[in-house]
Amino acid sequence: MSDALTLEEQEGLAHRNATRIERCNLRNFALEKAAQIEFRGVTKLYGPIAAVDNPSLTVHRGEFLTILGPSGSGKTTTLMLLAGFVAPNTGDILIGGKSVAAVPSYRRDQGIVFQSYALFPHLSVRRNLEFPLEMRGIKFTERAKRVERILKRVRLNDLGDRMPSQLSGGQQQRVALARALIADPPILLLDEPLGALDRNLREQMQVELKGLHKEFGITTVCVTHDQDEALTLSDRIIVMREGRIEEADAPEVLYDRPATRFVAKFLGEANIIEDSGFKIHSDTTQPSGTLPMLRPERICIAAPAAPKRADADQRQYVTGTVADMIYAGPLRKYHVHVGSSLFVVREHVASGQQIFRSGDEVRLEWLRSDVRFVAT
């Protein structure tokens, strides 16, 4: 009997293999999107005050999630609950589908970076990096390989023998990140990681963090008060208010289409238009209980007699008086009185622009499609 397959059998085998591969790919996709962290009705009380008041949230595998909010919103307490430094009063916290609410922090396989970096001042950079591996019982030769590999990755391979006090703030930050990542933890927690750095260095480290997250694919939860940092780094942002989750979505959605007045005002600048003395026109019907909102960069400023644009029929025009002009390098910010409202207008500085001063009459214009409505 011949072992050769007939054409029909070959086609059937190919179909079965293709189906198996497709199912495998679907299973892998579902695994990537699976919940790695879950908060289920968690509360944390300090006396009568609820620092965290019944949040339920999910963090997907490989996601960079940022928790944002003003002081006292509960964002840091949420991170401390996840880290295991505080225990919830009610609710449950799951990692990989298993409850960890009663598991101490040292038994949770997580890397943590604090704002203060928390490097051991009496240990060299190399020994700081080696320490978490040593605590896990990893042999010396493997420890040495991992240390050299991570030092090279964070561009500190020539500084392994220095003490933390001999490093700049940015170098210390990279050491802290390297130490958190060296043991390949499934979760990375960041507590105001760039708050101690100056603006230029902070922006450089944002690029570094984004690159490390992409390379390691590690599930990351970051707490910050810096809106620009949250928008730059995150796959998704949670905005907290008084212990509760106000809104959660992708950065571009929260910024461009915030659901509430609080989120619109907290995440960047927003013109919330109420009692302005004129009607705001939009391409969509205004829902009840909402107010019109315009981002400052969506508004154009011009002299009253300037020619109108070709798409004038899609725009709304109002006149006002400049109250103030603030020069900020690449941007100019205008405060303009229009009726009883004060509009904030932001434009990128370019050569040949007309500059308006306090007291100048101006025309503001915007596309009706750029008007958003936010709940009060």
C-alpha cells in the first residue's frame, strides 16, 4: 500500500492545518488581550475617608496604563494597593486571575520604580542591579550576564562601578528602571517616575520609557500628575476623582472627546462655554445636561477684516477683545473676551504671523465639527 496522499487527502490536511493555525493565532490574540490585573469593587478607608472608593478596573497584558488625577484623588493609593503595600478594606485584586489581596508585597512578582529611585546608596550601580537577582537565588554567572546586558540596554555600561551619588538624576532614573526590569517581572509599577527630573530630561526619559515598554512588552501601571507625560506614554489613561474613576479611555479619546467637564479641564486646557451671550453652532445636536467645549488649539485668531477661509460655511466666527498675550517659545497663548466669556486660544509661532496685544479687536473662528459637548 502506498504512503502517498491523494490530492483530496492533501487538501484536507492543508485545510485542517490552516484551521489549527488560525485557532492558535486567535488563542494567542485573546491571551495578549487577557486581563492581567483586575480590581473588583476595591475600597480603601483611612478612618472615615475613602481614599479609594469602589473602583473596578482591568489592565490587559502588555498594556501601559496611566492613573492620572489631582492630589487626593486616590491614584497613589490605587498603586500601593496593587503593589501590596496597603490592603483593601473591601473588594478583591487579581493578578493573572488569582487573588492577591492578602499576598504581601515581597511575594508579588513586580518591578517597582519610585520617584525617589530608592537606590541603595552604599552599593555600586552593578551591585544595585545584582541585588534583586541574588534575592531570587540566581547563580553568580547568570547574574553577571543579566547585569551587563541591562547596563548596555540603558546605556550605562561604563558606569557599573559608580555609586548612586556619583550619577546624575537621569542616570539614577535609568538604574532604577534597570533594577525593576532585570528580573523580567510580568508587571512594572511606576510611582511618579519622572517627577524629580527637569523638563528636558523628563522628555528624554519619556522616550526611553516608551522604548523600554515596547521592547520588554511588560504590563505597566504608572501614576503621575503630569498630563503631558500621561498622554505621551499611555495606551490608556484612567482619570480619578475623589477615590473614584471619572473616565478611562485611550489618550486621544480622553483629550479630544472627554465625557465630563472635569476631565476636559484636568487633561489640558479647555474652553467650557456657558452664559456667553451667543449660540454655539455644532454639526451635532447638543445633549441635555451638557456644555459646549473647544480646545484652545482648535480656535484660530485673526484681524476682524482678514479674508475668510474657503470653508467659511463650515465655521463659526465671533469677535472679541484681547485681554492678554503670553509668549511661550513655540506657542502664543491669547486670552480673549468674547461677550461674557474668556476664551483661551493657542497657536504655534510661525514667521509672518500677526501678533495681537492687549486691547486689540480680533476675530476668532473654529470648525463647527470641532465643538464637543461635556457633561456638567
